[in-house]
Amino acid sequence: MASAERELPGLLPDLPEQFDHLVPAQWRADPLVGEMALRLCYSALVDADSLDTSAHFQGLSGPRVRPDADFGHLYKVFEQRRR
């Protein structure tokens, strides 16, 4: 691990030396919140990489994703069906 940390600045010269200002205070204040946030960020990166890789092999210029969901509408549908 220490050798990777020594090599990283040479490989990524624009990488900041400190990351504290990039991490929200709430994530640092509670270890469980920080761990969950880290897991969610990692999951988002893995999903994005998978979408990019899939688009590449399909010959697309970028990943195809669904449009944003209308959560107001989905909530109304949920409530109607729940009743």
C-alpha cells in the first residue's frame, strides 16, 4: 500500500494531496455514514464503467441509460395501488 501511495502522484499529477475538503463533513463524522457513502460511490463507478464498456463493444458513442424517473408520479401510482 505504501509503495502505491508513493507512485500515485507521478501517475496522476493533478491529484490533490489532501482530500478532506472533498469529503462532506457528515461522511467523516459518522464512520457508518462514511462507509455507506464510500460503498455507494464505488457502486456508481462500477456501474458507470460497465455502461461505458458495454457501449464501447456495441459501437455506441456513449452509454444508453433511461431518462430520469418521475418520482412524484411513481409515488402516486404506488399509493393508488397500495390502497
